[in-house]
Amino acid sequence: MNTTLNVPGISCDHCKKTIEGAVGQLDGIGMVEVDIDQRTVAIDFDDNAVTLPEIVATLDEAGYEVAR
């Protein structure tokens, strides 16, 4: 499954590395790509291994709120 999340708090390379590291460690994640300029996170994941709410919770735990 592919999704792109809007994360307004993304502002720098540190944000990019933090998000890609946190989400990338979850089981079932195939790809995580942060676009600093657009403030988005593109994710390819196996929804049998990880759910979107789990991904959003991981972002929240890392200090980044997903825009609803």
C-alpha cells in the first residue's frame, strides 16, 4: 500500500532523518521518503504487517503530527 502524509512540522534534514529512521524501523515498511519542501512523507508499506494508525502513532512519538 502507498500513502503520502502531510506533516507540517518538517523543516530540515534532521526532521527527514528522524522520520525516515523512526518509520523505517517498523515491520512491513518498504520505503519512506520525506520531502522537506512539500512537508510530506511518502510511505510504501505492507498493510498486513503494519497499519496506517501505527505509522501515524510512530510519527507522533517522534514529535511530528500528521495533518488530518
